[in-house]
Amino acid sequence: MSAFSVSKLIITDFLSSTTQASSTSTKFPCFSLFHKSLSFPHSISHSQRKIVTFVSSESSEAEELPTVEDEWLNRLPDKNKPLYSHSLPCIEAWLRSLGFSQSREDRAVWLIEKPDWHAQLSLDVTDLFIRYLKSGPGNLERDVERRFSYALSREDIENAILGGP
């Protein structure tokens, strides 16, 4: 993910060399310059034309700016609260923080691959289901499925899920 922000706007008179700058603190170490000359009708004298230079920065480091994911994680209710007291975006952020990834085919299905087991989690209307897959690295004879009520605390569900089959 790439972030973009304008950190400085420099306006220079076209014919005179006076410069006005409006700047904010620089957030990123790498800078790119984009020059754009504003065009005015030919009836305006050349002294009124301006050159605008945008000094901007780009970064691929997600840590530098808070993400939407971080915002939802910060809004998580206390870990001892029942899961039904959590909003869906908070639950989704929590699952991502545990290492789950959301299925593209079914938005209610989440997948996780741990070194000892693979699992599929489903957010049903009334319950949360976790299915530990026998096709994963464990020695399961068959898929093992567990059901958890949303009335359980987030902490209890997390410990039960990450405990594995």
C-alpha cells in the first residue's frame, strides 16, 4: 500500500524570482517533485503567471501511517466482553491480527495456516464455527469442527481457536 501526501506547495512568479512557500512537517524521507505550470488566458500578462511546484512524498511502509485496521483494533471492546458486543469491523480486524485471511468467495469464511494445523473459521448468524482441516499438516483422521457461541468472551474464543484441534 502506498501513501501520498503533499508536504510543501511552492508558488513562484513566472518572471520575477520571488517565492512563497507553505509547508508542513515532512513525514517521509523520499521526495518526488512535480512541476505544473498554471495556464491563464493570453490576455493576462506574463508577470501574473505562476509556476506551482508540489513537493510530495511516497512511502510503502504501512507503519508510518495508522491504518483502518489499526483503528478498528483500537476500538475493540475489552477482551473479557462477549463477542456479540463487538462490531463486525472489529471482529474482522481481530481475526486478521490472529493471522486469519478472509475468503474471496465467502466473506463470512476465514482461513488460517499454522505450522501444526490449518483451519477454516465461519461467522454464522448465531455461532462461530472453526473447522480444523485434515488436509493440513497435523495428524487428523478427519476434519474437526467446533462451535462457539457469540456469548463467550473474545479471550476465551481466541484461546480455544489458537489452541488447535
